[in-house]
Amino acid sequence: MRLLICTQTVDLADPVMGFFHRWIEELAKHCESVTVICLREGEHDLPKNVRVLSLGKERGASRLHYVLRFYSYLWHERKNYDAVFVHMNQEYVLLGGVLWRMLGKKVGMWRNHKSGSLSTYIAVWLSNDVFCTSRLSFTARFAKSHIMPVGIDTDFFSRRTFVDRKTNSILSLGRIAPVKNISTLIDAVALLRGRKISFTLDIYGDALPRDAAYMESLKRSVIKNRLDDVVTFYAGIPNAATPEIYNTHEIFVNMSPNGLFDKTIFEAAACECVVVATSSDFAADADSRLVPKEISVAALADTFEQVLKLSHAEKEKLGKDLRAVAESKHGLALLVERLMYIFNHGK
């Protein structure tokens, strides 16, 4: 197969999208050729059968320029791809879907989010297949949808025994936004502090410009609750640098609501962290002690207290059990095999 991929960013150094570089590498193993159209091109080191075509965001191009260049690529490359994999951005399907239908190209759209709109319905209608990881994702409701593995490189994300974990350390890593419920996390650890429970919390991530005020409110909350000696904020880091961060922490927390099944959950699990997450998709495979009863300050604090009081051996066993789930159900190789089977056979 010759595959066209449309995605947001191709950049190893990108804190949010850096992981997709490995997806492209793995897909390239199963394809004669891969052409990638991205909004922004950064650092990459891809196989020889992969070409990257940028719409020019890294050069400050305008939105009109993006659209015109996108259509130019679709037309000039039309004989160089058989199918299209649109990753995360439904706008690519809205722009190219009709042309792809006219050209007889099969379209698979990856979209994993709890909410959607009329535009999402149209993008689904224009797609042959839709992929998501959460059964509560907006797109999971459609007959053409497929529930997929999260897609973690479990060789890269693994326990590094030469790295020491800090006792009672909690980690939050990912984009800073209200939907991630970081404010609930900070209030929960403030409650832990009141219970005289020892811990540290490191928060890694950047906020989009629209969420800058939210980020500042989180920092004010830390100071207000006198947590600045145990809670530390760090800027987002490249995905390639995250295994060491996971490996230095005992507990990873993710407070995203149902319908969002963040890949960081299983990156941390593959590194044998004890993962505390509120996702019902995660709850299906995790020890019940690791899933707060609800997204609330009290429920999260109670879960942390229970986990922090476990012995070192109990924490290690939980971490190994979670890695087994990551390997058996959410590995990158498994994901790519399923994607390529669906592209080739339609099931």
C-alpha cells in the first residue's frame, strides 16, 4: 500500500505530538511508500520511503496559504497514494473528503474526543473508517468506527532499573487545560497535606495561549494552599525525553474525563508507574484501588492516600501488572497491524 498521512505536526521535539514520529516509522514498515502532509514540520529522522510535505506553519504561512498548498499537494500527489490516514484533525477530511471520494481513495480518520459537532458528523460521513481508543469517545457511536489500541512503543517506554524512583512522588504530564482537571489535582494534594501525608507533585506541561490564565490560576492555587515546597511546575518536554521522567516517579495521575483516553496513561504504565486515572476505559483493566470513584477532590485524595500507604513491593506489583496491560492491549505494533488490516480489508 501507498499511504497518505495528514497530521498536525511532524517533530521529534514537540511535547504533545512528538510520539507520532514513531507511528510514522512503524506504518512505513508496512507500506511501499508514505507521504505525510503536516501543518508544521520540525525535526525528524524517518525511513527512506517516507516524504514529509509541510503546509508551512513553521514559516509563518497564512491560513489561506495552508488551504491552497493542501489542495495542491492532494492533486499533485494523487497518483502516489492509495489510502489516506487523517490523524486527529477532522478539518483535513472536511477539506479533502469530496476530492478523495472522487479519486477513489479510502479514508480513515483518527479522532478520540468526548465531544463533537455537525462538522464531526460530516467528517465521519466522508470517511470510510473512523478510529478511536475510548468507547465513550464521540466517534465511537458510529457503525464504521473501530476501537483501537492506544499505540505505545513498549520497548522505548519501559522500566529503567538504573533510574531511581523518588518515594511518594506523583507526576502529572501533558498539556495544561481545564479539561485535564489539574485544579482538582492541586486541591486534592492540598487535602493530603492536611492529612499529614508525605508526597511531592511534579506537573509537566504547557498551556495553549487560550489557557494561559488557567495556568496562572493553578500556580496561584499552589501558593494559596502553601504547597510550593512540594508542588513544582515544569515546561513541556519532548516525548522522547519522557521515559526518564516516568521512571523517576512512583505514581502517575491523569484526570481527563471519560471519552478522552490519553496516551500518557499507558506510556506511564509501560514504565511501570502506579497509574491513578479517572477514565472508565482505564478502569476496565486496572486494579480498582487506582480508579477514583468520581472526578472530585475528596475521591482523588482518598485514592492517593490509599496508594501512598502501600508497601514498596505492592507498588512494584501494581506497576508490573499495568505494564502487562500496556504490552498486551496497547502496543504500537498491534495498533499498526490493525490499522493496516482495516485499510487493506475494510474490517
